[in-house]
Amino acid sequence: MTKFRIIIFFLLPFFSGLLHAQPVEPYISSLPKGSDLSILVQSVGRSPKTLAKYKSDQFKHPASTQKVITALAAELELGRNFRFTTRLQTNGVISNKQLNGDLIIQLSGDPTFTRAKLKTMIAEMRQKGIEKIAGNIILDTSIFTSHDKAAGWSWNNLTACYNAPPSAAIIDDNCFYATVTPNKVGEKASISKPTNIPVTVTADVKTIAKNSKDPNDRYCELDVSYLDKNRYHLSGCIAASSDKTPLKFAIIDGGEYFSSILKNELKQQKITYTGSLLQRKEKNNAQLTLLASSQSAPLSELLTVMLKKSNNLYADAIFRTLGAHYYNVQGTWRNGGDAVRQILRKKAGINLENLVIADGSGLSRLNLVSADKLMEILQYISANDSQLKIIEMLPIAGIDGTLKNRKSFNQTPFKETIRAKTGYIQGCYNLAGFIQKPDGKYVAFVQLLSGYQADNKNESKNSAIMRFESEFYKNFIN
């Protein structure tokens, strides 16, 4: 009898927590068949109470909720005042308007670097009296090494702007616009792009009748293939229309693209060079003289853009930088993932165990995370919010970022009340963030939904999950 009482004594808090938890099962029936859901909702503080829990230990694709992990690791390792720095340097000397030596552009993987910044740096160099370079121009991309595309990225999305590879050489988001204009039915469509974009785009796109029932037309889709050296080819079909179709492509070869823009900017500012334009991918510790430099905004501002707009380029550039910074080697996807694990374990006491961390953005289908682990991260963020200030970086329901127009949360009582990172890839609708109660205190929540496929053809594909969210999370507003 004594042992029985002791067991009850220790188990009582556990059962008490379960008795007060909001059941999830009644709401799951509103989701399409085949949906697989993990939910965890907790109060925040030293002794968090579990308010709802359902399969929270299962591994699922985090999609862009992965960016919350990246943001915390970046704050802890790099610091909110960290800035990416791009430098124009030389191993030579200036004499009679000539630089006798090489011009070295040390790139840092700055995801915010622009053509305008490059123009300003070259102008600053010219003000130092340099009109001719008697040597090579070297593009130093040694901050990163190995592939610029992460393992597990969907191959058919690699030419999409949101999938732009975070190379060391980034300029103007490593994206460009092009437009396709249909002609008469049966004729080829025309393609156009800005003249100052140093890429090649060819096309063999057929114009077909709108709403054509011909199977040859129905399954003839507009497609893009990448050749090499930033050459793209459009093929397939486009429906007849008076409208142009805007397209936004990723720059696949960042070094080639940066080099072409650099050549043009030097030419415009009438600076010549006698050598070659080369890329250097290995580190070189030679003493160099600084000619000009450009810095990004502080990390805190970059993380705000990354989280609110779910910017993949920012996330993955920061991720690879974490590997380079933590281990003091060239950044790779692998050491980026290892760095995130070590940083969170040593500085936040969070053990990511056997989670899979393939990138910083969540684009990779190899990433695996559980609601339990994401909740540990949210609890740490909340407990240290006065220093980290990550909560204020998250999208605000009905106000900004990826929650501005989310139908489940853009009206009362959710509007301005929920701050959360969204995460979407095909079949997944994820959330990780906070609900602010009337007293100002927070409730943390994680939703990982996979296998979602709409089964009602009479409504939009995300209607069921939007209904689920608006009904289920009402339970935690008050």
C-alpha cells in the first residue's frame, strides 16, 4: 500500500497536466484524410504547463520553421550587431594613377549586397587615384566551399528565385526578372529581360489556345532548363493572352554573375586592367591594403527580414557563415549544421540529438525536427527575450510578413495577438511561435502538419487547415 501511494504521489502532477490539457483529436477530423499532425502548446516560464499535446515527439519536415533555429544560433554565435563585410583590397601600391598589383574583392556571402554598393566602392577606389590596374582582378570567394546548393533541395525548383544558391558572391539577391509574351495561337511566344542583366535567356515556347482541350496542349507546360554560365532556356507552351507573364529566376552561378557585373562597373567608371579576372576559392592570408569596403545592416535587421518575409537566401547565407565563424574554416552545409548543434548545446543547453539539419532555410526535404525540440527553442527564446528580441522579429498576424494575409489568423481575436514563423512546402503547413494573452504573457505553440492533400474540390486547397487553425487556437487566446 505504501509503494502504491508513493507512485500516485509522483504521477499526480503528470495526470493533473493531462486533465487540464486541451484535447486535439476532436479538431483533427476537419483535416483531409491522410494528414499527419504534431501539436504542442505550452505556457512559458520556469515551470511551463502543457496546454495541448499530440504526437509531439514525431519527426517531420520543418519547412521554414527551420529559420527559428537558424535565428537563435545566429544571435548566440554572431551577435545581433554582426555585419557582413565586402572589401576591395590590394597586394600592390598606387603610383601615377596606376595600381601596381592585383585588385582583390573579398566577398563575405553578404545576402544584402547590391550593384549600387559595388558602384560606390569602385567610385571610392577611383577617388584614391586608381584609373588602371597593372595586375589581375581576383574574386575571393573562399569564405565558403563545396556546393552552393544544399542536399535535399528539390531539383525542379533550383531555377526559382526563392531557391537562389547562397554563394559567397551575391549581388541583387542573385535573382533576375524576365517576361514571356504570348503571340497568336500556334506562333512562338517572345521573351525579354532587362539589358543590364548579364545572363542569356533563349526560348522555344508555343502559344496555345486558352482552355484548349487538346491533350497535347493540356500537358504542354512552360518549363525552364539551366545550361551553364547563367544560360537559361524556356520551352513548352503558354496560353494566348494579352498579358505578359512575369518570371523570376535564380542566378545559379554567382561567381560568373558577379564577375560580369564587376567588369561592366569598372568599364563605366573608366578603370582598365591589364591582367585577367579570376576566382580564388582557397584562403590566402597575405597582408593586403584596404581600398574600400561595404557593410550590411546589423544581423538583427537581417534576421527580421529573414523571419518576417521567410527569406531563404538570408537564412542559408547566415547558416553557412555560422559554420565558417564557429570552426574558423571555409563554410559548408555540413559544418553549418554541426555549428548550429554545438552552439545551441553549449550556449542554450538545448540538445538537438538526432535531428537532421541540412540547411538554414528549411528548403531541404532532408531536414527533420520534432515539435518537442522546437518548443525547447521557443521556451529559450521567451526566457531570454530581453536580450535576443527574436519574438518581435516574427510575423504578426494580420499585420506583416507571412501572417499578414493568413486567413486563419488575420481577423479578431487572432489579429496582432499571434507572432509566429510559418513553414510551407508541398503537403506541409507548419507554425512555431507565440500567442500573446490579454495580460501580456505568452503561450508558445508548435504545429507540424505533413501529408496534407485537399480532398474537397469545391474549395481552395488550404481551406481545411485554415479552419482547423482558427477553431483550435481560439482555445488559447484567453
